[in-house]
Amino acid sequence: MSQALRLSSLLLLACASFASQAAPQLVILVRHAEKAAEPREDPTLSEVGTARAKALAQTLADAKVGAVLTSPLRRTRDTGTPVAEAVGIKPQAIGFEGGTVAHVAAVAAAVRAQAVDTVLVVGHSNTVPAIVAALGGPKLADFCESSFDQLLLLRLDSEPPRLLRARYGLADPVAAAGCSP
């Protein structure tokens, strides 16, 4: 094998090794904070929701978040912005083109494309569980409408990915009967 070919092979191996190390190891997933009771399609956060978004930033202060992914809706962007501002990055909104299934696939692809260790994903009651599954985690039920305090930590550096559930901010009210927390 020529020296140039050996060098090319070594560079390819080094790049492949670097790429695998640059992939996210931890994905933190939350549902957007409480939205305002505005009679509009894309409401802002309520006062309680704004406080929860600030609590999320405080909770993740030492998590070394390197990327924040949201949906294009204000409530997800407003929930992720305090975390992004605290670490000096801009949130990236992933659109709904093609519907919910396409959105979930696009978010999972965007997570995998990040060259950082930790990614925060801010989604919705029906998309957060679907994104966990799309990333190889367990299948979860959709969050109930009154659930805002769940913090899901998905370790991608294990096979299969491991999920840890935590809570942040003020506790949610008691869930309605038959509603998954």
C-alpha cells in the first residue's frame, strides 16, 4: 500500500472516530412551558410558563448544553431561549413541514447531526415522547395537557439508549384520571 493511500486511510479512520465522538451523548427533552390563555393560534408563555422557562435555565446551568432545538411555535422557542441565552447560542427551530411524523424525524436527524455532547429539545405533549422513540428510547405515552414539569434525559452513548425521568420548576397539578404524567 502506498504511503499516500495509508495516510488517506488513517485520515478516514480518524475522521470517522472524531465524528462518532462528536455526536451527542445526552439529549434533554422537555415539553414547552405553560402557555398563555390567548385566543390565538400561537400563544406566548403565561407568567407561570415564563417562570418555568427560567427554572429550566437554572436547572440546566451546569449541563453544558451545546444546542437547543425547538418547534417553530412561540411557546417552544420561549421555553428554550433562556437556556440558549445562558450558554450563548441560538435556538434552532425545526418546522412541521410534512406533519408531525416528519417533524419528529427531522428533530431526531437534527439531534444526531449536532457536534456537541448535550442537546436540549423543547417540544409538545405529543412530540416529545415520539422524539424519544425516534432516537431509540422507549415508547412513551403522550404527556397529559397539564404536564409541564417533566425533564427527560436520554443517554445516547449506551445501547440501547437509557432514559431517566426528572422534574423541574413548580410541580404540576395532580393529573386527571387516566392521564399519563
